[in-house]
Amino acid sequence: MNNTRQSTDRNQGRRSFLKGTAAALTGAALPGVLHVDTAFANTDTFHQIANRAAKGASALAGGAAKESISILIPGGSGGNLTPFLEEWKSLTGLAVELIEVPNTELYSKAMQEAVAKTGQYDLIIGPVFALPDFAEAGLAKDLDTYVEKYQPELDYGAYRIPYPFSEFGCKYDGGYRALYADADNWALYMRKDWMEDPVEQAAFKSRYGRDLTAPDTWEDYDQLIEFFTRPEKGQYGSLEYRAPFYTKWQWMQRFCSKGMLYFDKGMTPLCNSPEGIAALEELIASEAYLPKEAFTNGWSENYNQYGIGNVFSTFSWPSFFRYNNDPAISEAVAGNLLSAPVPGTRIDGELIRASVNAFGWLYVVNEHSSIPELAYLFAQWHTAPDVSDRAIPMNGGYFDPTRTNHFKSPGAAMKEKYTQAWLDAAWDQIGDVIPDFVIRGTFEYSEALDRNCVEAVLGKKSAEEAMNDAATEMARITRRMGKERQIQSWHSLARTFPEKIKARHGVHSWA
């Protein structure tokens, strides 16, 4: 992303709102600073975003080149869409066709379309980190005109998408290129019933000299997982990921909480800094508190294994809480899950946390679609505050809360699936969110970092060797991509990091 190209002004209402909340929209204030509750009483405003989309599509439908909208979706995500297709058709006269492909193939299918330009997909539901590649390949259509015309209120208004999701989940190169549908930052999940056990509380305090509570720092967390690890009973302190593809995210949280960014101002990798090496050494040290499955589990295996009930904690997505808090799925864990902020690091007396937005999904309009405006309008309708409040809680989907109203004034289904306690905790953590590599070449950067982290975890390299090798590879990727262009993209992404981290690097002063 690059903010050198400024989006055009919206209507006067938006300009007035921006004038009063500029600090929040630039990330200078935590989301909770906004006073939004009273606005939710205005149900007319609540429905306007969806209504504008449906009316616009209905007006265009008669002269459209197609009578249906085709959407490329990742396997298993249909649950959020299928129940709403008839409603959309009744409002607009337009059918929707879902073209489902395995998660592992979606990126390649989308990039093939960028080359073939067939227009067979009007919309693509893709991962957040792929947006720069989709845009640079000429696949993700510039949506500025549609956003101006139909006012989805992505980054302003009572129902907006909170910053920084509204930035890296909707924009690239300073303009709108997507509609964000799924916030996927991690939280720490722990067994509440274990923590509230008086016997465990007394034993913990005797051993560590402090109360058994949710951790503030990584040192606190490491003590917790050490305490609850009892391999002779088949019990472990954590189910942290150590499998390929996932390990990088565990490292990112520890690393960034040390006040660090992925690159410096000139895009020199910082992974081989003392902080980066220390973060990897901490991952290696914590292996003693993980079951062997942690080294092979993907997300679904991790969800299922935690539900068995023999592990104290893990880091995971919002859907993890929703899944394991369901008594029909996990009798052992349901009702006993505590959601807490990701631990942090105290630097000069200041606690810095970093919750990685690992994955997340968004709508991209195919540049080669014959009905791009209609495709956009479906995406606006489906991600509107009222429709998404109903769609997200549906079973068999991927989407998690994104809009302000999902957290601050959830509907009955949203509140039932996530609980108000979880929604409040998730809202409070938004100010600590760090993005993934949402820059061009995302898969290459991620793979270089992840592979070297895994090699160190498996004992094939020392932490220092792994981070030095990762830094060398990442610098090489930057040169091949074109360093000056990558620096522009990185500077824009760096501005979406938490304020405490940006301040330590002077990001606001970067040109």
C-alpha cells in the first residue's frame, strides 16, 4: 500500500466526521475512544449501506451483460453466503453463483485469471495478504468510483470497519481495492476453569510468587505454560503452532512486541536484530511445554485437539473461540474458555503487545468482469453492517466480526455465537493489531521467514543462523521486486502498526 495517492473527499457528512476523528482514523487513538453507542439507535442509518447497494444493483440489473454474479470462494466458506443468495435475488433480480476451490488453490486460480482475463469470476474472496499481488497483477479493480457513489462507510461513521483493518483490508496504493469481510487477528485462549481452581491458584502462587491470572508479558505467559505442563498426565501448557506456514505468526507476535517492525525505513530486514533472534530463541525454549502434535497441526487439527481438553492455552483466530465454546463440539472446553490479549514486552516501563492479523478474507472485484459495478454492489450489500451481522454468525463459514456494530451492538445471533465478553475483549485488542506481510511478494517474504523459523525450531539451525538467512533472503526478494517501489508499499503498511511500535521507529516522519 502507498498513501501518496489520496482518495477523493466523500460527502459533507464524511468530511465533518473526519474533522472530528482524524486521530482515530490515522491510528493515533485506540478504537474504544470513539463514542459510537448512541448512533446504533438509528435503525434507518443502520440499513442505509445495504439499501444503497440493493437499490443500485436493482437499477442496473435490467441492462446488465449477465443475469448472475459469479464468485470465486475458498473451500468451506459458503456458509456465510449461501443463506443470503435468495434474499439478494429477491431484492435485485440477480442470481449468484459460488465457484468453490480448495484454499490452497485459490491464490493460483486468481492469478491465472489475472493473465487469462476471462472474466469468469466477477468477485473473488481472497486473503488479505494477497491484495497487493492482486492489485499489481491488474486483477483487483480500483473501487474508488464505486465507493464514492455508493458510500459503504468503510472508514467513517458509526458502523465503520475499525482502523487498521479499514486500511490494510480495503486499500492498496492509496485507493480502495477491496471490501474487508473477516477480521482474523489472534488472541490468547486459556482454560478458565483451570485458572479458577483454588488448588492450582495456591500452587502457582507458591511457585512463582504471584497470582494465577492472565499474563501481561511473555515472561508471565511462559511461567503459565510451564506450570500447566504435566506430561506424565498427558497435559501440556500450550498448543502453539510449530508447523510449517504457521510458525512465522508465533514469531511475529513476540518479535513485534519488542517494539520492532519487519523492516527499517530503507527496508532492511530487522528479523536478524537482537530482538528477532531473542524472539526465536524464546519459541525454541517453549517447545518443552508443547505436545508433539504442535509440530504438525494445521488450524483445523489444532481446533479439534484443543477441544479434547488436555491443553491449557493456545493462540488462535476468533473462530477458534466460537468453535470450542460450543458444547455440541467440545464438552470439555465449552464454557471454560478465557479470551485474553496476546502477551507483550515491557520496554522502558511501557507494555507493548502485538496481535497478528493472520490471514483474513476480503472481496476483490475482478478487473476483467463484464459486470464489475454489480459485483461490487453485492460485496457492499453482503458486508454492510446489518447483513454482515446476520451472515457472520452462520455455521459453515470463515467470516468473523469486522464492523464496529458487530462488537459494540451485536445482533442476537452474533452475541450468541461469540458472547459479549469475547466481543468486548476483541474490541479492546484492536489497537494492538499488527498486519501480515501485506505487500507485493507476500508469499515469498512469508515463506523465507517461516522456513527459517521452522528449521531453527527443529534444531537444523541456530536462532542466529536462521534469522541471518531469513534476512538475506528477504533482502534479495526486495531487490528483485524493485526496492524503491517496495519501500513505498512498506512505508504505507508500517503506518498501520500499533502506535507504540511506530513511535519507536519514527514512522510518522518517514517520507
